[in-house]
Amino acid sequence: MWLLVAMLAMGNTTAYATATEENAQNAQNDKKEYHIGKFLDNWYLGVGVGPMTFNGNHGEETNYGSRIAPSFNLQLGKWVTPVIGVRANFNWMQAKGITVDPNNPNVDGQKGNGLYKTKFPFLSLSGEVTFDLINLFKGYQPGKVYSLLPYGGVGVVRSAGDLKKNNIGFSFGIDNRFRVSDAWSLNLDLRFNMFHECMDGTAPIGKWDQDFTSGILVGASYYFKKRGFDQCNLNEAEMDLIRKRLAAMNEENQDLRDQLGKERNKPAQVQEIIKTEKVTKVSDMGIFFELNKSNLTEKERVILGFYAQMIKQVPDKKFVITGYCDEQTGSSEYNLKLSQRRAETVYNALVNEFGVSKDQLVIDYKGGVDTMFYDASHLSRVTILKMQE
């Protein structure tokens, strides 16, 4: 349980996946970065029922079917990252076993051939760590239909019949989840509990020799809001592409300044001809936003400041500021308003902070759109600045 508490204490930190990109071509294959989120995010409650068997001493002397018994499962869990989750799991079953001791308090009738049937409530409470293998190997896929979740943990077990015993138990298994909606999933849990053989009263406490329960539990899980993980604004590979683009534009701008300096030494008539016929081109620029946000990050503010210098060097040109959202999140009405706020944020920063003339700027907004760059929806959370021809 201390493991459970320690992992949940990570609630307000940010998880980062390693970026190993070499160039723009494979940027779409990045392992994206995601915020872990707050402590109250990504909790779920699950229940399940199904047949389980108690596998103890002398069990091999009777048929498997006679030891099948009903079982109930209750879980309270949290996904800490898209790959790792923690949960508390309670499991109850009406255990059935076999003993050769007629004085065992759990005896529930004769089996024959010197064997006696036992029956008793068996409980386990464990803290478990769960892994989402599909998210681990394929990247975070919030809308996927199937999740393969192996898990393992440790806790306490109790024989709650006339023979009352407590001990340490280990749990492990594979939880198969089938998504019904954002809030609900159907579960098929292949579960095992392992513990000391003394729990059914057929062996004394002493040298470890394990017994175990096994079974299949069918149920459902409900995911409380807030659900899912937010992508960080940009990963390092995408930021690197923007830095390279900005460097190229700065280099082009420097070339223009150098050319202008050379022309100043020419006669006034030649300068006037060059001034009249020269065409200056400023490349497009994208300013990116985080999910559901319209404020500028420090990185984007720095980039916008460089772009403002280039705008002011072509005072006769107008620039269209167009806001966008990704259509995968939010309603059409909400995305339209959010894209407008994003465009206005860039406009206000250019005018009020970087001194760009209002006469050079035009605001536009498109609302939610399909993926615009690298087949990544979060890159559509952007405001694009484009010089009018």
C-alpha cells in the first residue's frame, strides 16, 4: 500500500517520453509527451464477478469442477501515466477445498476415500501496479477499443470461516478491457492470488509452500472525470524544426539587410529604382498553443518577438493572423471561439508588446480543423501568420 501512496503523490508533475528524432521526416513517429495531470484525474472504479477455484493441498485428488466457486472483485484505481496505473483491489470468494483432517473447522461434508470437503469465505486486499502494453509499444491511444493490462501486486489474505487466518498474498494476472465509451469499459480479468498453504487449515504455518486461487472475472469499469491525458505543447523534435525555420528566416533577413547596405552606397537615382522595384517576402510562422489554452508560452513569445521584427521591416505589407483548433476535442461552437481568442492573443502581443502597427495586421479564425501537420492533431492548436501577397 505504501507503493500506491508513493505513486499517487506524483500528481502534479509532468512525464516526458524520450525524443530520438533525427529530422523532420520521422517527426510524426515521435513518442509524444504528456502531462501526468492532477491528483484527482484519471480515477476509475471497477467491479467483476465470475468463477474461481481454490487450489490447495489434496486438490488434485478431486475433480476441478467441484472446486469452482463464485467470486466478487472491487477495484479503485488511477492511471498515473498513459502506461502505468495503480489500484487497490478487493477480492472475495466462497472457497471450496479438500482436507484429510475431519477436525478441520472448515469441513463441509465427506468426499469419500478419507477426504473431506471444506468451504469458507476467502478474502484478499492488495495494492497493484498495472501496465498498458498497447500504449507502451504503440504510443498513447485514448480512443482504442482494446487494452491489454498485465498487473501484479502484494497485500493481505484472510481465511474468514471458522478457521481464521491472515497472511501475506501476491496477486497477478491480465486484465482485458474493451472500451464502450469515454466513461465505461467492459472487463475480462484473468486473475491469480498466491499465498501460504496454511490458509485452508490443511498445513501449519511454517516453511513456505504456496496455494493459490485462479479464475475469470467479468465486469465493468467507470472512469471519473477528468479522463485521459493532455499532450504537452510541443516535443523537442517539433521545437527543433521551428528553431531551424526561424534561423533560416533570420538568415534570409540578414541577407536582405546586407544587400540594402550595399545599395546605400549607390547614386540616389539607382537607389530609388531599387527601392521601387524590390519585393520582400516574409515566410509564414506558426505559434502553437496547449490543449484548451489561448495564452502564449514563454517559448512561443520569444519566437513571436523575432517574427515581429521582420513584420516591422516591411511596413507596406499586411499580415493575416489565423487561429485554429483541433476538431478532435471540443464542440464546433467552442472551437470557433477558442480559435478567435488564440488569434487575438497573437494580435495583442504583436501590437502591445512588440510594437507592430495595427494597420499591418488582420485577424481571422477557422475553429476546429483536421490534422494540419505530421498527422498529429495537437499541431492544429495553432495560430498561423501569413504575409498577404
